[in-house]
Amino acid sequence: MISSPSKWTFRSFLVFLGALTAFVVINPLYELDIFALMIAFLAIAYLFLSEKLILAFLLVRPTLDYFRDFHIISFQATSINLNAAFSLLLTLWCLMILLKYRVHLKASTVHVGAIGVLIVSVMTLLSSVSFGTSIVEILKLLNVFLIFFVGYILYKARKITLHEISLAFLWSLLIPILVALFQLITSTGMDTDDVRNRIYGTVAHPNVFAFLILLGLMMLSRYAKQIPHKYLYIIYTLGCFLLLFTYTRAALIGLLIFFMVIGWYRFRKPLLIGVSVVAICYGLFFPINSLITHTTNYDLTDIGIIGRLTTRSEDADSLSWRTSVIQQSIPLGIKRLWTGYGYGTFPMVWEDERGQEHIWDAGKEAHNDYLRMFVELGIFGLFFYIIFLGSLAGQSFGELHYKQNSDKILFFAILITFLALSFSDNMLNHTPLMWPLWFYLGALFAKDFQHELLGWQPENIRKN
């Protein structure tokens, strides 16, 4: 995994290191010094790890999110924290890879969607209600597209394997899971609305942690035939246990959608039996609970997890809340149908324009990526985003009917799960999730799909 750099590469690095040292000595701003040192770290890591440096990014990102409040650079109302600086390093690394491989685009509507979204995002800077916020958020969006295409090209070039990606990501969950278990035992989780002690590990919110666990379970499904069943049951039981104590219903629904897609293509009979059993158990719960309540005066919905899954309280009814947000946000989007309010500015717009019933809401996000795109980027931004996702879904669905294999089904199942969850959460905001998700999808797409996204020139790769 660790390679020895060539003499030319090593000499070039020494020149670069000398110039960087001179900059640190001369520059009076310590914030820029910190960022310069981070670039030096990136260069050193790339010198020895080369393309596999991405595994280090994936390995540390969930834990690094714990230091999200550590700010490196502040300018007026905008600040760059450690995570944002780390994202900038990833952007530089991805651009280095694309330049190194002399990547060129193939004819594909996937590119039309991705490039279209980025162009519209940049154009909305002219009308953004917060220029600095939009710049930072556009860089995060750029990372999503870059890491997808880099995952594609590195797998094609045989520089990275799906097993290496899975291993790096699954190891990255170790510290967040240990922290989450500590939070559960010590009751130091997050309280939101009427839900108490939601575990969230090292990331910013229980939903993000839940989606990380969900992605881990989806990746593990690829090894279902290799891992002994008793160990697989233990792992999935632990994963579902953690999901339950995040109280994130969307993650549980996402897991159900994932297995329904897998089951539809590979295990239709067990799928129908499983769905029927779940539906029957859910339907029987209410009369059984009513009987228990009348005979023992004890309501099972008083148990936090059961109540979260089976009741809709006034304080934490996410369905009606989301419906209300959509109803009030669509007119806001129509006001700036062509220009939008600027990428990443939905919380600011919503805070100023929301109705009286949402004045005391704790959250200011759209909790819907499609709605967010419409408000922030206007109709064109939403159109190109749908083109990007729709092209990937269409290509994968079409090839599944031509020739099926387990990795094609896995790609399609993960993508459909993401498309569905984007209706209920700010998926694009969850950077610790987006990096491994889209890098993994890029590599999966490169593995078996005939449709080519990128071309590259291996003869231009300098051999160490």
C-alpha cells in the first residue's frame, strides 16, 4: 500500500516543501499557516500513499466531524472550520488525480446533470443572499461529484478495490460506534423535541450517524456469502440496535427499501413473506396494545423506541412538519424561479420567511434535497440535479434488465435508497456520509456497467 517515490518526485517535493516553509515564515496570518501545513500534510501523504490516500480520507472523516467547531479561518460572517479545510484538501487531491490521469468526458447525460448543477450553483452566486455561505457549500457539492468520478476512474485504473473501500469505511465507524454506545449507557445523547437521548457518535446529528450505520449495513450485504451466518446476524443485530437508538425512522425505512430492492431481484418469495410478516405485526400491535392498556393500564407506546415508531405526537410529527415546510417553501422558490436564493442558503431564507407555526422550530433545514435545490438554485438547478440522479438510475435499471449480477443490484439498491431518503432529509449536507457513499458508487459503476462515463490515458501515468 505504501510506495517509494521516484527521485524526480522526491526532488519536486523538496522544492515544494521549501517554498511552503518560506511562505509560513513570511506570512503574518496564522490561519493561512495552518492551512498551508495541511497542504504539506496532503503532499507528504500523497507522496507515499498516492491514489490510496483516499482511504485515509474515508477512514478519519466520521471521527474528524467531532472537531467541527474548531475554526481555522474567519472572514466577516463566514468561517472555515477544520472539516471545511479537510474538504478543500480532498478537492485538491481529486483535481490532482483527474489531471494525472488526463481524464476526458465520454458522452453521457450523467455529466450534463453534474456540470449543469455546478454551473447553475456558480451563477446563483450573483443573487445569493449569503455569498460566503454559497461558496463553502458549492465546494462541498463539488466534492460529491469529484469523488464519484474519481472513484470511477481509480477502479477502472485498478488502483483501488471495492474491498479496500468497504474496509476503510467500516473501520471508520469504530470510534463513532464506541462513542455512541458510551452516550447510550451514560444517557448523554442528544435531545430533540420530545425524543430523549438519541445517540449520534462523533457526528453532528443522530440522523447522520444513523445513515452512516445504514451505509455500513448496505456495504456488508456484499459479503453475505463470505461471512458466516452467525456472525452476520450478530453484526446486523448490532446495526439495527444502533439504528433504533438514533430514533431515526428514515434510516429504518431506508434499510427496508434497500432489502426490498435486493429481494425483488434475488429473493422475491422471502421478500413477500417478510413484508407480509412486518405488515401483520404492525397491524396487530395497535389492538394488542389497546387490550394491554385497558387491562393493565400500561401503554406500550410509553417506551421511547416503540412510541417513536408507532405514534405521531404533536411535538415530533415529522411527516406533518415536513408537509408544512414543503407547502410554505414552494411559493418561496417560485418567487425566484429562475435564479434561486443561492446554494446553501435555505436556512437563512427559511428563518426570514417561515410562517408563525414554525417560529419556534429548532431546525431551519429543508429536510428534502429536491425542495432545497428548487429554493436555492431555482428550476434549472433542480432540473439538472434530477438529470444527474435520473441518468444513473436509468442506466443501472436498463442494464439490470440486460444482464444481472450482485454488484449491479447493489448499486441500484443503494442509489434507490438514496433517492428515497433525499425526500426526507438533507442528504447532501451530510459530508461524512457523502464521501464514502459516492466514492463507493463510482467504483461500483465502474466495475460492471457497460456505460462509460470517463476516459483516461494510462500511458501518462508516471511510474514510481
